[in-house]
Amino acid sequence: MTAVEEREQEQAPRRRDRQSPARATFTALTAWLSRPLADFHLVLALTGLLTSIGIVMVLSASSVASVDPDTGSGVYSLFKKHLIFVLTGAVVFWVALRMPLKRTRALSSMAVLVCLGMLALVLTPLGSAGGGAQRWFVVGGFSVQPVEFTKVAFALWGAHVLVTKYHVLHQWRHLMVPVVPVALLMFAMVMAQPNLSGTITLGVVLMSLLWFAGAPKRLFAVILAGGVAGAVVLALTASYRLSRIMSFLSPGSDTSDSGYQAMQAKLALADGGLFGKGLGQGPSKWSYLPNVQNDFIFAVIGEELGFIGCIVVIGLFTGLAIVGLRIAMRNLDPWIRIVAGTLTVFTVSQAGINIGYVVGLLPVTGVTLPLISAGGTSVWVTMFLMGLLANAARHEPESVAALRSQGPGKFGRLLRLPAPEVYRPPTRRRGSGRAAPRGDRPSARGARSAQAPERRRAAPGRRGSSVRRGT
């Protein structure tokens, strides 16, 4: 060994010791993310943090609106109702986390039929009307919106259909039927309530399904053009929708009527400043901002926790987007890939729409902030899809290997979670020249092109090989 090499070996530990804290943190974070079950733990942490923030902010935002001398309700009446939904939602989360994904997929067709029936029944006298719309069933004093269940059921069923028909998706009639006609039927039934925000989020689910299934990009241009045209028609045919659009285009034109909520939300955000006025100290809940605990709770976050609190919430949803798409990329089962990607885009886009109209970037649509806004059905549905996402994280190949070789781990034992099943892709039958259906191949965008190098690398091995054709 030369003197130069000896000097370099002596200086190497010193260079590692002089490594910057930022680089050391990045290295440690990268090493932790490469561990099995990292995505599973991140989903649990993000769900817990967002739900905890929601509990605190609903308590602060709903304290004034809860008081009603006529009914005798106290300061904590709305908060108690929200807390009941969160606790029952935790049970829903556990059920979704524990249920085998194959069984969830098998039940998706029945779930869509049930949801279509509920959408039809809500338009009958069995449904409850309020605020110029008929969107709910009232059961035991709690309101249930069928459209919230429909979004998740459609995502699960649509992924099942697209994976089953994967080998013929290059044909437009197979790509469109039956997913798009069922989606149009749902759009019509939801708009009959009327519920424009529910229609928009259902449209996001449809676009996400087709995207992660690898549909051609020109199809999205057609759907987007049709969606914009439909939105224009719907806005022109209803006066209250048109007033919302006009107040968005000219915010200062009518601050006492159609633009009142949007203007008050901006004032609440402005009053918060950098660090906010403190929990419970925001004046907007004193009837200045109606429905503040539901659609405009992000304004209360900005008012009481300031710009820092808003950045934390946005950062948590950004982290959820990254983790959810990472789960979709790391799974081998094509149905899990489409479902994980679709549910992630749906949840994060719903948060983006809510935050967008609170800060004035979008027209007011009435979409709630997932896991944070007060609500019943939305809390259950969001907890259910978060459970599905955590379940999908446990089915990553590295996670499956770790859970089957090292045991369920602390969370697995605590929650009594079964070991995930190993994904086995379809194989060719012996003695037949036909390949198995491609319905179980990876269906994420780019997966088809990714398979081409594998085939090219495997092709030379066939020459001079003793492996029979078709085995």
C-alpha cells in the first residue's frame, strides 16, 4: 500500500465526521425509508396526526355554533358528535386494515350496486332535504350521505374491472365500458340531488382510475373538455352556482351575499399572521364565518395557528400524497396499485380543493377537508380508505417478506393483523402456447413499457436453451 492510499484511509473517517447535519439527516431518512413497513408506519402516523389536528380544531371552531338555547345544547354538543364519528371511524380503519384485500376486491361489485340503490333512494321521500338539496339519510339523529360511500366503492370496483380487462384496454370500447357509463349514471344521480362538489370528486376518481390503468392521454383531453362543458352548463342553469362563479371572478362585487364566506375566510387567514391568535382565540367562529367547523375549518387553522399551522397541514397532505404514490409504485398486484394510486389522488385532491377555495384560488364548492373537518360520513369514508392504504402498504414485497419471516411486529400484534398474502402472478400453462390473461399484470402507467426490456433481456436466453416453448 502506498503512502497516498494510507493517507486517504486516515482522512476518510474525518470526512465522515465533518458531514453536515442536513446531509446526515437525509442519509438517515433515506435509510429508514428503505426499511420494510416504512410506508405502513407513515400512513399510521399521518392519519393519526391529521385526525388529532381535526379533533382539536373542531373543538375550537364548533364551540360557539354548538350553543342553542332552544334545544338546550351546550358548548361541546357538536364536538361530542364529531368525537363519536372519529372513534367509530377508528373501528372502520381497523376493519379496512385487517380485511384481506382479495375479499375487499370480491365485494366491490356488490358495493357499487348498493351505492347506486342508495343514490336512488335518497331522491325519494326517504331522503332528507335541506339547504335546497336532498343528499342525506337521517338515521338516529346522524346524517349519512350516500355519495361519500359511492366514491370509494366506485374506485374499488373500477380498478377491478380495468385489471380484469387489461389485455383489451387498447380497444376503446373495452376501456370505456362499463366503467364510464356507470360513472355517468352516478354523475346524473348525484347532480339530481343536486350536489356539484360530489360530482367533481367522483370525476376525480374516474380520471385517476383511467390514469393508473394506463389509458391513452388523448382520452383525458376528451373527458376534461366534456367536464368543462358540463360545468359551464350546470353553472348557467342554476342561479346559486352562477353567483358563486361570478363572486369568484370578482371577489369584491358582492361581499354581503354570495361572496360573504369567501371574503370572511380571507380575513380570518389575514388576522392569523405568522403564528396565529392562539387556540380558541379566533373571532371568526362568532357568526362571522358560517359553517366554519365543516367547509371552512382551514380558515380557523390559519386564524388561530397562523401561517405556520397552515404549512404544517399542507405538509402533512403532501406527505400523504408521496407515501400513497410510493405504495402504488412498490406493489406488484395491479389491483392494489390502481386502488392505492386512485385513493391517494382522490384524498389529496379533495384537500387541495378545500384549501384552494378557502384561500381564494377556486370557487366555493363545499368539499370538506379530509380527517380535519367536522362530519359523519366523510370521517368514516376517509378512515376506511386510510385503512385500505395502510393495508396496501403491508402488501409491498419487502413488507410481506419481513412479516412472514420475522413475525407481525408490535403494531401487528397490537391490532391482531393477519400476515399478508404473497402475490403470485399468473403463469403459462404447460403444453399450451397461449399465455395466461394479462388481467393480473402491473397496470400502473409505464408498466407496459417497463416490461419490454425484460423481454429483450430474456430473448437471447432462448437460443440454445433446453426450456420448452410454452412452459
